[in-house]
Amino acid sequence: MTKPDNPLRGPLQALHGAVVSELSARELVRLLPVTLPTIDPNLTPEAIRERTRAGLRWYRHSRRANAEMLGPHRVHETRNGEVLERLRTAGRSAMVTSLHLGPFFFVTSELCDLGHPVSCFAASSTREMWEGEWDRKIERSGWQLEMLPSDRPSSLLRAARRLDQGGLLVVYLDPLAAASPPARNSAGRAIRIDFLGAPLWVRTAPFRILARRGAALIAAACTVDADGRRILDLSDPLRPPRDESLPELERAIRDCLDWLGSRVVAQPEQWVGTYQRPLNWLNDQTPPRAPADALARLASDLAEAERGNRGTLRVEASEVCALVFQPWSFLIHGPSHRVLRVDDAVARITRSATPGAPLRKLRRASRLGPEAFAMEAARLVLAGLARFEPHR
């Protein structure tokens, strides 16, 4: 069923990067109907179509929003902003948690524009990509902003110092969106949380600092409404961890994710994690298997039906996405959370079979010989990604 020489992890990591930055609008349309129902199972087919259309609008807007992060632009509306003013008046520091949702860095930039001294954890790859431009932006704006490399132990000391000085610490909870824990996850360095139907590993170090410093805990999200306005939402103070025990750390993390999750469900097409779902599933999945004789029998039946033009292969468009990201092609199945790397010919079969097509037409579209086509179609059926309907 699965090809043993298919190295999925590397291609899917590359796919993740492409989805975030360069995936074409046409491929985006194919991915969202499969991943959206895994975030909100209550979405109706019409709601999925609407959210997919909204995803296209967001895709086009996000490129502009990324550029605007480096300009003089601010959010258009801040909701519950008085919560930070009350903390400042009381001389209290706070940790602000967020997600890579919407124009996510406007959470950090708006806190700076409001006059708060801010430290923000950032991946080294992000710092390297933006470092020169961000340094110039920080200098021009007069911000008190410190970008902390998330992979350096010294950053934890600097984060604690920011809280001691009455400032704000911004932490994005979803950089570890894959299902696998970080390397050397000893002493509970990260906690696995089920977030909107998929595993999310969240680093505990910032919450340990919070427990030691007794600072306030806030959640924040910035999204774009239908009119293109940036809306910053701030939560009321959440209950910080009382100590550094894993149950307390997990409870505080879950409180933050519960608040943030409602914002994701409202606009899932604006969350990076919506497009990272295949990477989550890849790390947790068990490859589909079937006995060799069952594969051979089904391939023989498919070949016979194709010769007589007496069969159809059916794929549900809302369940299977054939995603082509050169030089790789993938089949992504939402209900089973399954990701298969396939040849381009199989991706062509799947796309042509949506919602159903005669076997003879599919074989021509695949450009495969009869035996090779029958074998690949049999793999799709036994993996649960397609349905063979013979016509007698």
C-alpha cells in the first residue's frame, strides 16, 4: 500500500513553508475543504465553501499585511484595550499569549505603539529573514521592543527581566504545531495539548517564568474582518499558573488556548495551523496496509473493468485533496487524517475522479499503462481514499 522509499517528512516540511508563504491560490482552494471540517466539525457544506472563498481573500490580503507590518500601519480597532491600561496603572507586568492567526505580528506592534516595553520570542529563522528590516522599523518607531531568539537559553533570563521591569512578554503558542515533541523533551519542556482536533506541543518555559514572577496572563488575537480592518482582541486577565507543576502549567495553557480557539473557529482560514494540518497528521498517522493478495485481486478487477469500460472511480472532493507541490505530490484525506506521497500520475487520477469518472477516462488522464493504472487505483481504494463502483 505504501511505498517504503517515500521520505514524507522532508517534503511535508517544505510543503509547510510553501503553504505559509507561496502556495498558489488554486492549491489553497483544494486544501481548505479538507482541513476546515477538522477544526470545526459543525461547518455545513455551504459554510465550508464560504470559508474557502474567505481563505482566498485572506491569502491575497496576507501578502499586503506582511508588508504593512514594516510600515507605519496600526490596527483599526482594539477591543478591551483597557485591560492593559489597568495593569499599567497598577504597575503590573503581563505575559500576552497569541497564535499565528491573521496579521499576527500586529499583536506585538500594537502593544509597542501603545507605549508598552515589550519582549517577544521569535524563531531564529524569522529573525534572520526580517532582522535588518525589523531593526530599522524598531529604530524609526521608537519602540521598546526586544526580539528574543526562542532557541537560546539566555532568552529566558531576558524574558524574566522584562516582567521584573513591569513590561509585557509576548508568546506565540503554536510554533510547535507538528505532533512530534521537541528534541530532548525532558522535565516537561513542552506539553502536548489537543487543540481543535489536532495535537499541539506548547513550550512550558514562559509559563514557568510567569509562575515565578506572579505576572498577569492575557490572551490576544488580531484578525481581519470582511472589510479588511485589523481587529485586535484582548482577553480579560486569565488565571496564571500558581506554581510550576505540570497540572498547573497545562491548566493555564489550556485556558489561553480555549480563548484563542474560539477566535480560530470564527475565522479558521486566517490561522496558519489550518494549513499545517497535514504535517500534524503525518507525524501521528499509521500507514494504511493491506494483504498483497487483496491488492492483486482488486487491481485485476479494476483492469478488467477498465478494459470493458464498465467501472467508475469516485473520490469525495470534500474529503480528499490532491495537492501538487513540485517536485512532490500528496493525497490528503481529512476524515482519516492520512497523508500519502504519490506520483504525479496518481494525483492526476484523483483530481480527474472528483466526484466520479469512468476508469477508461481516468487511465488516459493518468498517462499510465493498464497494469500500472490498475495497481495505483487499487492502492487508492484500499487506502480508503477512493471508491470503485463496477458496472455490470
